[in-house]
Amino acid sequence: EVGRLFNDNQLIVAEVLQSAEVMKASVAFLEPHMEKQDSSNKKGKVLLATVKGDVHDIGKNLVEIILSNNGFEVVDLGIKVTPSDLIKQVQSEKPDIIGLSGLLVKSAQQMVLTAQDLKQQKISLPILVGGAALSRKFTNTKISPEYEGAVLYAKDAMDGLSLSNQLSNEESRVKLLDEHKKKQEAALSRASVQRSSSESATAVAVKPKSTVSTTVPVYYPHDFERHLISDYPVAQIEPFINMQMLIGHHLGLKGRISKLLEEKNEKAVHLKEVVDGLLAKAKAERWIRPSAIYQFFPAQSDGNDVIIYDPSDKTTVIERFTFPRQPKEPFLCLADYIRSVSSGEMDYVGFFSVTAGKGIRQRAVELKENGQYLESHALQALALETAEGLAEHIHQLMRDKWGFPDPTDFTMQERFSAKYQGQRYSFGYPACPDLEDQKKLFQLIRPEDIGVELTDGFMMEPEASVTAMVFAHPEARYFNVH
Ligand code: B12
């Protein structure tokens, strides 16, 4: 019933979690009165894992709560699970379904490798896959062909539940797999048509030239020191935490949160209380320990490259980034936002790395084990949005130190919409999609010193961490390259 109401948009994520809390409490109450060996209520066993190189926890944990409270036995293998570990666990746990989670595009590629390894071991159990950067198309055209059994894309946890339910019943299972096979074949043939048409499209080349101004003033940063701020007071970041993202995106409440709060909407007020309660605890018990590093560097462009110089002599090249250029007008490339080598003028860029600290995972597990599902999920979401808020805060600090502070009447809403001068770009986003550039950033500012590590999939641990490269150019904005 809860699943049906959620799909009908009558319940939100937060309420689904609360219903799971009621379910767990009720089952705990009834259990002593139930027959010991009765496993008829179990719909099947699901082995859940976040793929190799990936630290994504929040999405996987949500799936775990939803499935285990709907009659599935879930074995959570945790994060950074290698294919060989997964294979071992499949052999010993003998699950009915495998669930794979991943946050970034790199993890979607890791899912392809994982599927290949499973196939090699003659494993053909149905696999459910999910994650922010994954799509149905990628699943059907890239992962599925590498696997013997079915690979099913779940857009969210409730979708995962609906698929698992269908898989647990013989009749609906056959129907689902049959339909899926047809859809997958259609996706494969669509993909090959698209490939051949895009091949012919790239043949028409236009000489790219962007119109970004090369005469705007150069902004000179205050200093070139590496600034390390550890254990930042959470109270200072609080105003930068985006409640629209936290209560709207993560907890699922639809509409404009600020307006709903003003109107004293019951759900909005309740969720704000939950968040405020967690914030107070996070401050008092130091669950969230935000830290940041930022530094400015002399830099120039060279075609599509950005060259970084040693701040002490401004001549030794210490790093070089290569960014893609838009293939059509206005032909933007990040390198256009700074002076070129041939201009003879020195320009500057900044880098930063922020994190909400390491304590969250443990606390979230404790809350979950205690049956406080909403709090567990909200705490993880709060940590993620604290990292994002700290990124916003550090970016503002950098604009101050760079000599173009925000106007005094600048609102937080304008800040969330990036209406300030300059822009911060995080590797992995469209203008600078190459996640391997994280390695170069790590060499430049060493986020390890605030406890942030890079995994072999170029993902940061703790999960609630953000990095960015910062430009001062007044025309700098976000853009897609394709
Ligand atoms: C919020 C957010 C963040 C947060 C939190 C990330 C997180 N852990 O979720 C913060 C601010 C920390 C962040 C950081 C980064 N982010 Co970010 N982020 C997002 C954003 C806007 C939403 C993600 C989200 O909703 N998370 C909440 C969880 C609950 O959702 P979810 O993971 O999707 O899980 C649900 C479903 O996918 C599904 N599901 C997931 N797994 C499974 C498994 C199974 C079996 C099933 C059935 C279902 C299922 O069910 C879940 C619950 O419903 C997305 C864009 C988008 N709109 O999706 C970008 C996005 C994921 N981020 C992106 C990037 C690049 C980054 C950074 C690398 C940027 C940087 N350089 O700092 C870092 C990486 C952090 C790290 N640790 O390495 C890119 C990734 C693209 C790429 N190239 O790989 C995205 C796609 C944005 C974009 N359009 O480019 N990010």
C-alpha cells in the first residue's frame, strides 16, 4: 500500500521511511508470538553492494531500508565492493537478486566490469542497478550485453522494490523478464542507429572560436598560501545549507520549501524540526566536523589547456589541465576564462576541497539499527548538503580574498543560483568531465590533510566531500559540452 501511494505521489520519501519505522516496531512486537522457523513471509534474499572504487552509501542504504522492510532479506556488503568479493558472497549467501549501486559515471563503467566477472563465474541471477549517474539506456546498451541474466535499471528505491516484488513471484517474474528482453533489444537497435547518425554528423567541422572576453580585468588574489581550516563551526555553515535540496530533493517534499515553511505547512514544519534536531545533535556531539582547504595559483591558458604555475616563481609549470570545447556555438571551454600564454599577462585560478568529516557513516548505521530510518537518512543527507554548503561558503570567502566580494544586499537565494561573479567547477561535471583530474587537484592542494582520500575510482572518501576549481571571469558560467 505504501509503495502504491508513493508511486501515486501521495507519499514522500520521508513518509515511506516513517512507515518503515512503524513496520519494524510492529514486527519486533509480534515476533515473540510468531513461529520460529516460519520463513514464509520472506520474499527472497538480496545481496546489496556499492561497486569497486565507489563510496556511495546514502542511495544504497535507502534501498536496504525499503527492501528489508518489505519482506526481503538484505545482505548489505557495504561500499567499495570488488567483483571478486561479490562473487565470493554470491557463492556463500546464495541470494535471489544482486543489487549494485554507484554514484558516478565511473561506477556505471565499473558495473560493466562487474557484470563481466559475474558472467565468467557462470552467475546469472537478476541484477538491479541504480545510482545518480546511471541511466536506463546505459544499463540496456552497456551493462546488459555483458551479462547472461537480466540487468534491470531502478530509478529509485521504490522502483527497486517494485522490480524485486515482480522478481519474487514466478508468474510476474517471467512476464517482467520477457518484457525487459524486448525493451533491451529495442534500446540496442536504437543505440546503433544513433551511433551511425552521430558519426556522420561529426564530419561537418566548424572552426571553433568562443566569444568570451579577453580584456576583462585580471583579479589578483590576496595571497598564494594554502589555507587549511579544520573543525569549522557548523553554525557558520548553517545559513549556507540549502533546505530546498535537503527537504525537497532528499526527503522528497514537493514544492518551494521556503514558501511551505512560511505557510506553516505541516509536513514542511515537521521535516524542518527533524533536520534542526539533527543539526543540534551534530553540533553538540560533533558528528559533523567540516573542514576545508583552499589556495590560489598563477595560471594561463594554452588552447584548451590551463597551465598552473608554481606560486613562488610564477614560471615553473607544476600542472596542466585539458578541458573539452563545445563543438558548436558559443564554443565555450574553461580555458577561455583566463588570459592566454600568448597574451603575456599572468592570470589566476583557485582550488578548494571541503568535507563534512568522517563521523557520519557510523552514526547513520547506529540510527538505522535503532529503527530510526528517517533520522538515519536525514543525517546522511544533512552531511552531504553541509559539504555543499561549505563549498558555497568557501567560494564566497575566495571571492572576498580575490577582491570582488558579493554586494552587501546579496541574498542566499542568489548565491544558491550562482549569481555571483566567477564560477566554481567540480571535476566530473559537464564542463570538466574528466574525473581523473581529481588526481591533479589532490597533488596541488593535498586534501588528505583534512582527511579526504581519493579512491581508485577517483571518488572521495568521506562521501560528503566536494572539490572545485574556481575562476574569476565575470562571464564564467556553467555549460554542457555536448
Ligand atoms: C547531491 C549530489 C552530490 C552530493 C552528495 C552525493 C551523493 N552521495 O548522493 C555531494 C555534494 C557530496 C556531491 C559530490 C560530488 N558530486 Co554530485 N551530485 C549530487 C546530485 C545533485 C544528486 C545525487 C543524489 O540525489 N543523491 C541522493 C541519493 C539518495 O540518490 P541516488 O544516489 O541517486 O540513489 C537513489 C537512486 O539512484 C536509486 N539507487 C541508487 N543505488 C541503487 C541500487 C539499487 C540496487 C537500486 C534498486 C536503486 C538504487 O535509489 C536511491 C534512492 O531512491 C547529482 C545529480 C543528480 N541529479 O542526480 C550529482 C552528481 C551525482 N554529482 C556529480 C559529481 C561529478 C560529483 C563530484 C565528483 C564533484 C566534485 N568534484 O566534488 C563529487 C563526488 C563526491 C565524492 N564523494 O567523490 C555528477 C556525477 C557525474 C560523473 N561524471 O560521474 C552528478 C551526476 C551531477 C552531474 N549531472 O554531473 N554530489
